[in-house]
Amino acid sequence: MTAEGHLLILLHKVPRAGVAEREFVLFWRDAKGDWLATESGSGLGALHAHFEQWRKVIDELEDLMAEPPQAANYFSVLQRTSPLLHTIRNTCRTMQEAREACSDRDLLLARDEAGELERAVDLLHTDAKNGMEFMIARQGEEEACRSAQLVLMGHRLNLLAAIFLPLTALGSVFSMQLSSGLERWNAPWAFWCLAGGALLTGLTLVAAIFLEMHRLQKPQPPRRRKLPK
């Protein structure tokens, strides 16, 4: 707002997390070029301090993005940068209008500073969004891979059943009295050795299959990747 060489700038403070209301601060430049502000300190110094608060919040979010990739971190950054991006864009537009209304070098520097903050918040928002989408796509790909492997394991079980079903059927029809050469031993231990060996082989095979299926169903931990700053 300008009138008779006076310039009044209204800017919103850094939005606080979980707070819908926005606090504002006023900066006034009189016709002589002196600055005043509703915040403590001189008007021009308060303007730079206002932008410094934005820079601190951006640094905290950048540190959070530098941690190992996690969906919770990406969601926190997205939830934080959405109101920040909306507010800093309004700030940039306000500073541009103030620069057009008053040819002051301090306003030019403040407008450029606001533009840098907007780019930083926009990059954080984009990186967090891309990281979240990548994790969702990777998780879907891993789920599809595990499903395909489980289908393959089921197919192998069906093959085993198809192979041994005719043998069990023939054994049931012709009984176990066919000449095999084992009857000449005429000893109970031969029967128990064969039965125990067959049982042990079957249990080993079933345990291996169930362990493999459990490994495929277990969710894999996310891989770490470095995100460019």
C-alpha cells in the first residue's frame, strides 16, 4: 500500500505446524526513507530478521530430508511445506509489488531474498513429493514381485502333487506286495528305515517350502538412497 511517498507492507510470519491461523507483521517506509516495523528492532533489520526465521525453518526441513529415506519424514516435510509454499509465494508477490511502487535498493534486496526462500521451499516440497511417490512405487513393485514368487511356489507344489499322486494311486490299487528285492531281508528295521527316511524327506521339503514362503511374505526394509540437496 502506497500513498504520498509512504509504503506499508503486510507480511505473514512463518506458519506454525498444526496452527491454521496466520500471524502478520507490518513494515512501514516513510517518505524520507526511514523504516519502522511492528516487530522489535529497526524496520529494515526486522524485515531481514523476518526472512531469517524462514531460513531457519528451511534448514530444519533440509536436515530432515538428509536423513535415511522414510515415508514418515517425507510426509512431515510435505505437510510442513504446503502452508509454507503458499505463504512465501504471497510474500514474494507482495515484495514485487512493493518494489514496483518504490524504487528502493533495500526493497530490491528483500525481494530477491524472498525469491530465494520461495525456490528453496518449492524444491523441498518437490523432493519430498518425488520421494514419497518413489517409495509407493517401489513398495508396489516389491509386492508384485513377492506375489509372483508365491505363485511360482504354489505351482511347484502343484507339480509335486501331480508327480506323486499317480504313484500313490498305483500303490493303493496294486498294494505294496510287488516284488522289490527288499522282501528278502525279512527284517522290520528295513521297513522302519524306509518309512523314517521318507518321512524325514517330506518334512524337510515342507519346512523348506514354508520358510521360503514366509521369507517372501515378510516386508523388506527400505533401501537407503541419497537425495540431492
